[in-house]
Amino acid sequence: MQGSFGPKEQILWPLSVFLGIIMCKVVYEVTRKVSTVSFKGYNNLTKLQKIEWNNRGFSTFHAVVAAAFSFYLLVLSDLFKGGSEEDFLVYRKSLLSDAMFGISVGYFLSDLAMILWLFPSLGGKEYVLHHGLSLYAISLALISGQAHIYILMVLFTEATTPFVNLRWYLDIAGQKNSNIYVYNGVALFFGWLVARILLFIYFFTHIFLNFDQVRTMFPLGLYSLLTAPPIIAVMNVVWFWKIFKGMVKTLSKKRHSK
């Protein structure tokens, strides 16, 4: 494994993880205060519902930040463009990708701690598995300095999280029969299709086409890349099927109510 724990990383990594945790705490409190003032039904929620409401606030914030930075690094920046044949994609990284990974580690640590603390109110075993795998994969990429391109692809799938959270918010607010609930459900379906199904197909295709580079990674990183993403992909397909059935059910009710 190539060493990547230089002087800059010694400061950046702990700081970014700490900032990720602080981000969650700050957004949690901001969500609570704003909701208390702007949403009259918030005060009528149960204690657990309020906690989940606030939790989904920082979940949404992290998702937007992670998706935006991942899109920038993968598509808009020159980090993974061009280069010589010896300059393998799997070894490319930047201080920005390091910082994003650190913040995400801080987020997943915070969210996983809350999930375990209130288990299973905030999520069942599948959430623990998802967060555990995410923490493992991101941390391994951060420490090794390898496979940043693939971790960024996976992080971009967080783009679907705001739609998932909005559906929960609308449900709790008694808006399941509203048009915005239907529109959000359709947006979630297509967003999931693109970000968590088609993107994963591209992800595995990219690994296959660049396997001459992938196979040069250190053994643990290589084996992890070949095992962890397929598990997450299977989970995405299962959830996609549930989303599809939910969307069909909602649209059917909406049509019959007219």
C-alpha cells in the first residue's frame, strides 16, 4: 500500500472528520430550531419523530454536499482526465477528495451512532450494513490514497437521499395524498434508476475496462473493491424494487381518486 499520510494529510484528515461530525451537530440543531418556528406540526411530533426529523436534516445536507463535490471531481475537474499511461486512475487523489472523504467519514460515524443508539427506530440491520460498508470503503480509500475515483462514484449516489427524506417528511406531515408527494416519488424512482442502478452498471464496467490498473492496487483494497460495491449494488436493487412498487401504488391511488 502506497503511503499517503504526509504532513498535509496529518492535519487534513482528522480536521475533516471532526468537521463532518460538527456539521451533523450544527445542521441537526438548525433543523430543530427552523422546524419549530416554520412548521407548526413539528411540536406535535413524538420525541422519536423529532429526532428522526432532525437527523434527516443533516442526512440531506451531507447528501447534497457529497453529490456536488463528487460531481465536480469526477466530471468538471481535471483530476481523472488525461494523464500518461503510467499515471493510473486508481492512484489519483487530491486534497479536495481527501477532505470530502473525511467529512463523509464524520457523517457516517454520526449517523451510525444515532442509528445504533435508537436501534431500530432510525433504521434496521440493512442501514447498519450500508453505513458500515460505507465507512470501511471510504476510510480505506482515504488511508491508502487509492480508488478515489470509484469511491466518488459511490458517494455521488447520495444524490437520491434528499428525495428519500422528503418522502418521509411529507408522510409525517400528512401529505401522502398531495401532488408534491407523487412528484417526489416519481423523481425518486428516476433518480434512483440513474444514480444507483445505471451508475453502478457504469461503475462495474469501468472496473472491468480498467482492470489492468485495478489489479495493481494493494491486495486488501483490490478485494474490498471487488466485494463491497456488489453488496451495496444488491441492496440498491432491492430498495429500487420497493420504490417502484410504492410509486405504482401511489399513482394507482391517485388515478382512482380522480
